[in-house]
Amino acid sequence: MFGRLTFPQMLLACVLGVAGGIYIYQPIFEQYSRDQKMLKEKSQIVQESEEKKS
């Protein structure tokens, strides 16, 4: 029986793999989210300053 995995074992391995990937890459996702918020805020500030000039 060596080398064979049952369905529950495969399911557990998949769940642990996905959870581990999310855990490892979470800081990268958070940094990307922060960067996008900052870019959005900067673009809004630039748009507001251009509207005031007009």
C-alpha cells in the first residue's frame, strides 16, 4: 500500500497546501493592497488639484 493516498489524505494535503501558500504570500498581498490604495489616493489628489486650477 506504499505510495497510495486515500481521498481524505489527498484532500487534507490540498487544503494544507493552499493554506500554506496563502500564509506565505499574505504579506505580499497586503503590500500590493496598500500600494494600490496609495496610488488611488494620489490620483484623486492630483485630479482635485487640476479641477481647482480650472
